[in-house]
Amino acid sequence: MASSSGANSAVSLKSISLGAVPILTGGSNYKKWKREIELLLTLNEFDIALDMPKPTALTDKSTKTEKAEFERWTRANKVALSILESGMTDTVRGGIKKCELAKDYLTAVENKFKESEKAEIAQYMFLLTSYKFEGGGSIRDHIMKMTDAAEKLNSMDVNIGEKQLVFMILQALPQKFSQLKVSYNTQDKTWTVDELIAQCVQEENRQKQEKSKETEAVNYVQIAKGKRDTNPGEISMVVNAQNAWCVANPAAQEEALHSAVDYACSYVDCTPTVKGGCCFYPDTSVHHASYAMNAYYQKMGRKQWNCHFTNTGLISLTDPSYYASCTFVSGGSGPPLPQKKDTWCVAKPGIPDPALQEIIDFACGVLKDCSKIQEHGSCFLPNTLISHASFAMNLYYKADGQYNCDFNGAGQVVVTNPSLGDCVYV
């Protein structure tokens, strides 16, 4: 009889599929664990140990049916206890008081995690509201960590919707991702978490490439500065080793920019800058003029004089493209590229006003003196955010001493002096 009972027990235990039950590790997966464990006990008809009270002890007068029910319940209770205890880590098991009844043991587990769940909720809420990406590891890992915290909270009936999670992730991003934040806030469409991850990874890669390009550009210019000019004060010709673009001087007057656009567009296609075109936004003279001037500069061979435009053009070593939909083309390596003895830092032509204002606040906050772009200052006119931001960026760029002209992807290094009239760029 014992052999037969052991065989039946083996068949039952095999059908339980203990491997399908998640291991209880803490309050974050308690509800899922309880749901799965109760389903498992029900499917294998061991739930009677939870749903039915313990039968009265057998006596000599017990009927055959009563004996069968007692044995069935006793076995169900024993197996249920075994399943409950084996479905958790040693640490969790050690904190649960031993019980003779599976029902009492499950209640003890529930009481235990009712206490710890509050602490875990506080922990994950703190992570979501206070966690900041400090640059260690990848942006993808950072977002996945916050997503995992949100999923754990959802499992504990603290509902964090996807829109709310996207907002929390954006808030946790550092200053260098402000361009992406502005882009999101100016769009009607909301992103899913997966879309946000894709955007952040793309921006992270762009920043790495931009930093690499800027380092190359600075090294390249430093080499040029080490060469003795045959004509002091003139532009020295250095063999080109990277791309170059032509952009409008942010300090140029409207009339000069319109003239540059009219001239350049008589030679190149400027339809991308008309309403509905991929480069219409932002609808500013500096942005439209920069696109037209660069198209002309590239088409005509990328010589210094191809980017003069009556002293309103600047040759840039940084790709001025800001939005993926509007790309400033470059002819790549080619004829000698004119280089100045020095470089300057100005804003890219497509930067939206909110980002420009952030740059002004940041740079002027560090420098403590931006009087020249204030009213009556020598660089107040033209009274535009891009002109004021460019002047402040260059002051910071020169004062910093480390050639820092990234400004979260909003800055570009130029080799043409942006000074115009009384407004002198150091």
C-alpha cells in the first residue's frame, strides 16, 4: 500500500509543475506569486486545504466516506504547505512563522507582506520621483530601471500610467537632454516608453558623435594655429580633413539676411524653407538664410568666398542640423578649407526659442555679466534670442578654457569671426 501511495503522490507532484510558480522574493511580486500559487493549488485540487476547515479527528465510528475526506484533506494540506514553502527564497521563508495548516501559513505570508509592501512602495516611488541620470551607464539602462520600478508599483496596485511614466523619465534626464525635452513639449503627439527610449538613445549617440567631431575640429584648428601665417591677420589655408558648413551670422540684420536668401536661392533649390517644407520650422530669417547659404556654399565648392554674403556668413565646423527632418548637407572632404587663427561658438540656426532662453540663463548665470546683450549694450541689437544666446555662448566658450561649445547640441564651432559693427566677439 505504501508503494502505491508513493506512486500516486509522485504523479500528482509531477502534474503540479512547480517550475511555473514564480519565486516569492519580496513585496514587489507578492500579489503575482499569491495569484499563481492559488491557481496552481486549485488546478491540482489542493485548494480544499485553503477553502475547507480541518475535518474532525477520525474515530472508530467514522464512516468510510469521512475517512476518505479526511485523508484527502490531510494530503492536500501537506502538499499545499510544501508548495508554499518551496515557492519562496530562504530569506523570506525564514521570516514566516511555521504553521500546521496551509491556510494559516498563507495568511502569515500575507500579513508579512502587508507590512513590507508599504516600505517597498515608498522605495519605488522615491526612485521614480528622485532618480537622476548622472551619466554612468547607458540612457537605455537608466530608463529601463525606472520602467521596472513603475511595473513593480503597478503590481502593488499603485498605478503609474505610461504618460505619467514618460513625464517622470523626461524629468529625470540631465540638462544635456534639454533639446529632446523641448522637442517633446512642442509636439502634439505623446510618446510611448519604447518611443522615448529610441529618441533618447538616438540623442545619446548624436551627442557622442558631436563631441567626437568637436574634439577633432578643435585639434585641427590648433594645428592650424601652430603654423606661421605668411600674411599675418589673413586666413591661412589648411588642408581640409573634415566637413564644413556655411551658416548665417546670428547678429546679422534682417535686410542683410533677406538679401543673402534672395541671392543664394537664385542658384540653389530653397523649397525646403517654404511653408510645408522640411526646413520651414523654425520660421526665422536666420534659419532660412542659413539653409540657403549652406546649399550655395556646398554647390559652389566650399571656398571661403562662397560663404561671405556681404559679411553675414560664418563657416562652421559643426553640423548645424538640429531637427532630423531638416539636414544641412555637406560636400565632405574636398578643397582646402579656410581656417582662422581662432574659433568662436554660436547657436545653431534651428534652435527653438525656449532652448535659447535656457542657454542665456545658464551662460549668464555662470559668467555673472551679460551686460552687452542687455538694453543699451553694444550687442543688444538685433534684439533676438539667437543673437543674444550666441554672444553669451561664445563668452562662456572662451571663459571656460576647455572649448566647450556643445550646449546640449545647440552650439556650433565657427572659424569666421561673428563680430559685427560695435558688437565684438572675444
